[in-house]
Amino acid sequence: MTVTRPAPDELADLDRAQKYQLLEDNSARRREELLRWLKEHGLADQVADVSQPTAFNMLFVTATSSVAERLANAPGVISVTQAGEFAIDLPKPPARAASPRRKRKKEEVDGEVDR
């Protein structure tokens, strides 16, 4: 889910480290607000996990589908995307060939065993 972030003018005069810290602190506040809201609405027992805050304005929540539907009404929440609503298509890394060094060591070991 995406949460609100500080206004651009709040970030304007900050250096990179300060912006990062402000954004991370904002996500931490939004997380705490969400946890309180879940408890106040009797939904906390239907939530397995709420990710730790980062500098990005996103939190990952593992919950029942009924909670996921209600998250859009939580304070500070801009949008909610359920896992089934987007595809994750990551390319597979190419197969790794044995390095020449590893191959040489194997040949050396094989040669010693044969003697």
C-alpha cells in the first residue's frame, strides 16, 4: 500500500541524507498510525505482518482479503494494491559456467586421485 508523504516544500531545502531520514520517519509514523487503526477497528488479529518502514512511501501488509479491502480507509493511506493485482515477471539469471580456476582445481584433484 502507498502512504502519504511529506509535501515537496518540506523536502526542498534538505540535503539527501536529511530527505532520506524525513521520508523514513514519515513511513514509521504512518506504520504506527496503521497499527493503531487496525487495533481500534478490531482488525489486528487478521494481519500477519506490516513491513518495517523505509524511505519509500510504501508499506507491505500481509492480511486477510477483508482487511486488504478496508485498508484504503485507514489514515494516511493513498492506495492499496493486492498481490494478485500485479504480475511479477523477473528475468532468470543466466546459467553460470564453471570458472577456469574451479575447473583447473578439479583437474588437479582428479589427477592426484588417479596416480
